[in-house]
Amino acid sequence: NAGVTQTPKFQVLKTGQSMTLQCAQDMNHEYMSWYRQDPGMGLRLIHYSVGAGITDQGEVPNGYNVSRSTTEDFPLRLLSAAPSQTSVYFCATRGSYSNQPQHFGDGTRLSIL
Amino acid sequence: KQEVTQIPAALSVPEGENLVLNCSFTDSAIYNLQWFRQDPGKGLTSLLLIQSSQREQTSGRLNASLDKSSGRSTLYIAASQPGDSATYLCAVRPGYGGSQGNLIFGKGTKLSVKP
């Protein structure tokens, strides 16, 4: 049971490049979300989805796009990478009921030069 | 706006000691509160989840309590071991707002248990 799988684990980009961070889950969870974790800032919500075809912005959405064409996948796209987007990115999922915990992937460590 | 604070930011204790990590939040309108563990360079592992109607949850040597009215939660670790060394994160799920399915995190307490 893989749970939440994020790829790649590490990536180095140059300023202005674009890329997609992948997130896949096999728990049939409706809720999926992306967070970034920065030193001294904690985890902050970027975008989230309550089901296939539905996405919305979180606390820090600028510079990122998401789509949710299937229940299983929730990719995060960096449109034009900036050094301020250097961070660790985590994907999370949760079942539909309020008593269910969130499950996190192992993260993608992204450096923008 | 909901804010979550964890004190202390870092804690160092000798092996075998019982310890308490603190978490406070500003708005009592929450669905639940979740404690996570994060090892260096790793993802988040869920430890305990307390529903807003509950007072505490226990798992092995861990016990988490919730006082929603005062906006406080504690994570009690009994008989600490060097393997408990990690960063512990507290997060609340707000009971309102469009992103109510998601979590607001504290900045964590970095625990070091020395042999």
C-alpha cells in the first residue's frame, strides 16, 4: 500500500524554468492538498481539491497551478520558477469524514537557482 | 484568522524523562487537532488525532489532550527514548471557511532525547 507518492524527491531548476511536481494516492481520498515548508514559516497551504474537477486556492497560491482530472492524481505546476519558490513541497490527502487524519507524502525538495 | 503556536521551539531531555509539548490556537472553532512527527529530511507521520468533542487520545507512550475552550493541546511522551528525537508538529483543522478540509500548522517543537 503506497499511500501518497510524490515525485521527484529532489529537483534543481534555473530561474524561469517550469516543472510539474507529481502526487498520486491510492487511498481513494477525495481531499488532496499541497503545502510548502520553509524554515521559520512552518507549513503553508498552496492549493487544495475536494474532488476530481474541483480545485481552490490556499494561503500562498501565486506562481503555482493545479488540476484534478482524476481522484488519484493532483499535480502542482510551477509556471516560471523563482528563487522564492525554493522549498520542500508536501502533498496530503484526507478522507471525506471529519474524524479522518491527513496523510502526507515524503516531500519534494526543490531548489531554484 | 486561526494561528497555532508551539512552545518551546526546541527541547533537550535525558533518556527516560517524561515530557510535555505544548500547542495553542487562537480560535476554538475547530473540527479536530492532529499531532505529527517529522524526522529530518522526511515527511510527516500522523501520531494522534483528537476530535473537537474529545478530551484526549492515547497511543502507546503518547497521550494528547485537548481543551478547546482555552485553545490548548498537549502531547505527553512517557519514558522518552533517543528514537523519539524529531520535530513534533501540531495542526488544527478549522471548522469554518472555504479551505476547511485543510490544516493550519504550528512551527513545531524540535525534540532531542540524549542517551
